[in-house]
Amino acid sequence: MSNISSKEIIIKYVEPKNLQNIFKKREKNSHKGDFGTISIIGGNRGMEGSVLLAARTAIKIGSGKVLIGFTQKNIPITVDLIQPELMLQTANQILKKFLIKIDTWIIGCGMGQNNISNNILHKALSYIENKNIVLDADALNIISEQNTIYKNSSNTIIMTPHPSEAARLLKCTTKEIQSNRIKSAKKISKIYNSWTVLKGFETIISSPNGDILINTSGNPGLASSGTGDVLAGMIGSFLGQSNDIQQAISGAVWLHGKAAEHLASIHKGPIGMTASELAEAAREILNQHSYQN
Ligand SMILES: NC(=O)C1=CN([C@@H]2O[C@H](COP(=O)(O)OP(=O)(O)OC[C@H]3O[C@@H](n4cnc5c(N)ncnc54)[C@H](OP(=O)(O)O)[C@@H]3O)[C@@H](O)[C@H]2O)[C@@H](O)CC1
Ligand SMILES: Nc1ncnc2c1ncn2[C@@H]1O[C@H](COP(=O)(O)OP(=O)(O)O)[C@@H](O)[C@H]1O
């Protein structure tokens, strides 16, 4: 692992050779319960695509079971015809019927910031115990708006802001975030006692203690709608498949970027690369790395 020291911080870079707990062969006698049951909460009216992207990705990179909880009164679709493996519920149904069965949560993709989503976020963060929770997009916006800090939660919180969401969390400008990305990620981790994934060119990962990892995989093909939802699905999926939180997060960020590089190498990007295409490419790279020896 290459290190660059400055006065106060040691910066490490994400490297696949340090991701053995993620890129590994499956035991011959394994079953779906070994690979996590994950729930994705979000998908308000008009943004259903957001949770579909995250959920389809999670199943494609190895989750055992994936449930979507739409933040709507009723489910907008009864089956995802592209990925019928997914189980579709409303967020309220998930919190009522499946709470203890789910080991990893992703909350916020396309969730909106209306009364239903506010109420669901609050309920979820009070009901869920001792689990991994990825907070993305509107979950972060609601937290910023309401100045809510769930610092003493028994859950492991992973926040995945893009620079503008980070600015909302830290009550500053996007420019200020971008001018010191490492400091910003560390600050979010400190305030929220969370892992932080500050997205954008060279994504920064900060642990709750402020240890920093930088990811250099990826390309501007990722600057396209929905790629953040795909990343949330990847992080959630790996968290459900491994107890190594640092490797699960950094492995997902690395694989996301690598999938974009692969698509560009076969001329399906960077221009016009779509979020949906990333999951397929990621599955290929994941299997290559897991079964290379
Ligand atoms: N198919 C669906 O249903 C989809 C639904 N989605 C859902 O939509 C909801 C709104 O989410 P959102 O991210 O589009 O809006 P928002 O938080 O206002 O941020 C936008 C602004 O942030 C900035 N910015 C971002 N990245 C930056 C960077 N790297 N570097 C610098 N700046 C950066 C940039 O600001 P600008 O530079 O333009 O001022 C940009 O305009 C949310 O619920 C989400 O889940 C989406 O996931 C898409 C697919
Ligand atoms: N120029 C870039 N280089 C590398 N990665 C990028 C670049 N632009 C965007 N990304 C990545 O694409 C994803 C965009 O996520 P996000 O802004 O949440 O999009 P959305 O809300 O549309 O899903 C993040 O993982 C980010 O790191």
C-alpha cells in the first residue's frame, strides 16, 4: 500500500491487493443467507429508478436477497421485469414485517424530502439496531435540514455525500468542500460518528476515527445520473457479504470506478456511459478478481 505522509495525516490509496475479504471465492456449501439480506429504502414518485438501480446492482454483485422499500403509500410496481429477483414492498411494510431479517440498509436514494420520507427516515433510524446503514442522497439532505445527529446509535453509519450534499451537511459551500476534500470527509465522520464516502473525482473514504483512503479508479463517464445509486447498491451489497467494513466500502468504490474504466476500454464510455451498464461490468471484474488464482 502506498503511503504519503503529511504533518498530520497518512493518506493511503485503495488497492485491489488489499481487498481479499471482498474478492474471494465462495465456499462450495454456501447458501444465500451467507451473502446478506439488504433493503433499499427510497424511490419516491418519479424517482423509482433510483432504488431500482441500487437494488439491481446489489443482486448483480452477489447479495443473497434484496428488498426495495418504496417511500410511497403503495408500491408503484409489483415486479421489476428486468430483475424479478427483487422483492418490492413499501418502506412501511419493510419496517413492520422484515426489520429483524435485514442486515444491511441503504436509505435515501430518490427518497425525496416530503412528510412520508421524513417519517420513514426517522422511524428507520430509531427502529434499526446493530446494523450497517448506508445513508445516501435525500437521507443526507433531511439530516442536514433538520440538524439531526444520530451519534449514539448502535448502528454503523456510512454516509455517501456528493460534494453538494457534503456542503449541506457541513453548512458551507460546495467550493469549500472541494478545496479541502480530506478535511471535509474527516469532519463529517467526526460530527456524525460515521464512515464517510465523499464522492467525486478521487473519492475520499474516511473512517469514524478519521483514517483516510483515496480511490483513484474511475473516469468522467461516471458523471451521469444514477451512478451514485449504483455505488450505494455496491457498498450495501459488500457490507452484507463481509464483516470487514473498510474493505466493503473501499472495495465498492474501487469496483465502481473500475467498471467505468472497463466500459470506456470497450468504447461504451466515457461518453454516454449509463449507470445501468455499470453493474454488469462490475460483476465481470468482481468474478475475475475473486477467481483469478
Ligand atoms: N433515476 C432516478 O430516479 C434518479 C434519482 N436521483 C435522485 O434525485 C435526487 C436529487 O439528487 P441530485 O444529486 O441530482 O441533486 P442535488 O443533491 O441537488 O445535487 C446536484 C448538484 O450537486 C452538485 N454536485 C454533484 N456532484 C458534484 C461533484 N462531483 N462536484 C461538484 N458538484 C457536484 C452539482 O451542483 P452544481 O455544480 O450544478 O451547482 C449538482 O448540480 C436524489 O434523491 C437522488 O437520489 C439521482 O440519484 C439520479 C437518478
Ligand atoms: N469525474 C469523475 N471521476 C470519477 N468519478 C466520478 C466523476 N464524476 C462522478 N463520479 C462518481 O460518480 C458517482 C456520482 O454520484 P452522485 O453524484 O450521487 O450521482 P447520482 O445522484 O446521479 O446517482 C460518484 O460515485 C462519483 O464519485
